[in-house]
Amino acid sequence: MSTTNQINIEIPQTVIDEVIQKLQECKTALAPYLQGLTADERQSLFKMGNKTVATVQKTKKYVDTNPEFVPAYMDSEEFLKDEKVVTQLSSIINLTAQLNSDADDTMMLAGSEALQSALLYYGQVKEAHSKGIPTAKPIYEDLSERFKRGNNKKKTA
């Protein structure tokens, strides 16, 4: 099995610590304004998508310029506050989604390469163990637990 090294980086721990600290600061700053939802609550909500965000923003402009059409049973102040929160948080959501995607892709690539190397090392240890090299035995016994394959065949009764 030959491997191609697609990623060759080392992230200094100081950078990781700084990013974690800043993300924690962001989380703390927003905490009083954010609200968690249960899975059922999320499912039951009327949801906004890309097209409906534009619709809500356009409606906001009409509410501002033509308030005579606001129904008496609609709380226009709450509508304007909700629309503002959507607009404010969308830039944060977009930035964090990009960061999450890039970090996840990088971790996936590095993890894939690390696992391939671990398999190569295990294969060498397994070979050494099968040839009776004494120093390979404890390593093989330890790692073999991690590399056991499950039996995919169904047992028939």
C-alpha cells in the first residue's frame, strides 16, 4: 500500500489555544442572546431558507415604507427585531460554517493519512510477530485488539 501525503502541516499549540480562547469568548458574548431548541421544537418550526430570508428582508422594507398594510394582529416591532436578529446572525453563521467545513476537511484528511500509516505500522508488526520476533509480540497483542475485523457473515441457526 503506497501512500500519498496530501497534507503536511503542523499547527502550533499556541494557535490552537488562541483560537479556542477566542471561540469561547464569542460563545460567552452571544450566550445571553442565543436559545437552544429540542429536536421536536426544531422540527415543528416554520423554517426560513435562502429564498425566504430575502422575502422577509423585502417585507421589512415594505413594513418600514408602508406601515398602513401591517395587520392589527401583527406585532411589527417584534417582526423588525426578529428580522434584525436573522440578518445579524447570518454573517456569523456563514463564517462559522466556513470555519467548521475547512477544519473538518483538514481533520478528515490528516486523520485518513494517520490511519493509513497506523495500518502500515500494524501490518509490519503483525509480520514481525508471525516470524517470531519477540519484541513484536507485546505490540502486536496490544494493537491487534484495535484492528480486529468483525465477522460480517450471519450465523445460521
